[in-house]
Amino acid sequence: MKFEIRPEMREFAEKSMDQAKQAFDSFAAATRHAVGTAETQAKTLHSSAREAGQLAMSFAERNLSASFDFAHRLLKAKDAKEVTDLQVDYIKSQIAALSDQAKALSEHASKMAAK
């Protein structure tokens, strides 16, 4: 018994296989592209998060250092007027520092959003 496939059926099967292969190749290419994009975005996000953490840590260190310096100067104050003057200066410097820090965080967030 000889197994024969009619020519039109063979042609249909070959076209179907070619179309399936093309569809698979397109799907694989799209998947590779999506994975590459996701990896790039993840690297960017990781880098931005690390930068934000470093920025926050530098702010915390600066603020803590300023607080210790303020406490040290308070301990050396000779009278109530000097204590008041030290407090006023400290509050002014902290307001300026917090303003600068908020600006830096805002700029970092904008830069991160643009990536």
C-alpha cells in the first residue's frame, strides 16, 4: 500500500507550516525585544533607586551631623541669649538645607521619570 498525498493537500500543508514558522519567528522576536526592554528598564530603575537611596543617606548624614554640631554648640553656650541665637541660626540652616534637599529629590525624581 502506497501512501500518497494529493499535491494540493501537500501544498496547503507546506503553506500552513511556513505560516506557522513565520508566526513563531515573529513571536520569538517580539519576546526577545520585550525581554530586552524589560531588562533595560529594570537596570534603569535599579540604578535610579540606588541613586535615590544614596541621596537620602547623604541627606540623613548631613542632617545628623548638623544636629550634633548644634547640640555641641548649645553645651558651650554662656547664656540664654546665646542659646536663643544658636537655635535661630540652627532653624534657619535646617530650613535652607531641607529646601535644598527637597529640590534635589525633586530633580532626581524628574530625571528618573524621564528615563
